Amino acid sequence: MPADVEGERFPGESAEYRRAREELLEAEVELRRQGARVAQQRQELPTGGEVPADYEFEEWDEEAGAPRRVRLSELFAQGMDTLFLYSFMIVEPEQELWFVGPCPSCTSIIDAIDGEIPHITQRVSFAVAARGPIERFREHGRSRGWRHARLLGTLDGDYSRAYGAADAEGNQWPIATVFTKRDGHMHHFWSSELFWAQRDPGQHPRHVDFMWPVWAVFDATPGGRGDDWNPALEYR
């Protein structure tokens, strides 16, 4: 085995374990290389389509104690040309999913990433948008202890339908979307389209695993992700 994939040695391990572990290590190194190749390919995407409208959202104005309107172009912080916008699901009963109200999976994602936002926003702008009144989303964020995420309410379905966060029937879907500014114009750069890509039977879409660490932790354990576990808003 090449020296660059030779692992450590830990107390009490057998030769059989070490052989299997170094085979796995070789696969892990290749996965890391593939991840770097995919990231590079993503970064080299040509400019995407120009955003057709300066979509309007709602956010809570702490000073005024009331909602205020904010446009997509205003979500780019001064001096930044990249915006990461996550579409968060707050589901009504008619969608007939396994939950109603704030999505437990989306909540798990923002629970984890909220603390990273002061680091993330050193380089890119970041916001989270959910359908419905901003007061409802803000209250959910407060109940979770979120301190940094910029929370938005979508005022109409135009943005959501255009960028995959809702379908023609009004059903909501989670999706991460990146926008850029080029020569004064906003363009779509990338979205987590793995959500719709064909996958193996029983496989999770894994379209936003890069920002959802709970699965990465489970993947490092003997039981893995399990067959039927999903995040919940509360645990007993």
C-alpha cells in the first residue's frame, strides 16, 4: 500500500483489522480527491441565468418591532458578490408529508449551521427563507436558539417556483441555492439539484449533506445512518 495512505496503529487492534482499515483508508483518500475534483468543477461553472426579478421577501425589523420588505438584491452584503440562500420548509397539512409545520430536517440543518454563520459571512452572504409570515419563522428560530441566521419570509410563490422551493401545486421542497452578482446583474450560480436526481432505492437524496453534519457523524459509526431514523423537533 502506498505510504501516503498508511494509517495509524491503535491499541489492541488485530492484523485483520489493520488490513481492512487501510483498504478503507485508501477508499477515503480517493473520496477526498473526488470531492476536491467535484468542488473544482462546480467552481468552474459558467455564469448561470440572469435572475428574472428582484424578488421581494419579508424579514423582522428588530428596531421597528415589525416586518419589513427586503429584495433579493439587498441580501448581498456590501462588497460581496455571492449569496447562499437556503429554502426552509414550513409545511401545511395539505402537502401530506410525514410532518406538519417546521421541517425537522431543515431545522437540524440550521441548528448546526447557525453557529458557523459568523465565519461563513466573512466571505459570502447567507440567508434562510420560509413560506409564510416572518413572525412564525422568527418564533421557530427563537425556540431553537438561533442567533445568527438571517431569516426571511417569502411573500409570494414566484421565487419559490422559479428556484425549485415549490412546485406548481404549491408543495414546498428544501433546496440550497447560490446567486452571484456580475457587472451589476444577479445570476443563478448553483442549486442542490441532487434532490431531483435519480438515486438508488431507499437512498436519501443527500443534496445538502455538505451543510448537515449529523449524517457525517453517523457515517463514522458502526450503525451508520440507520434504516428509519430522521431528525425530530423534540426527543424523549
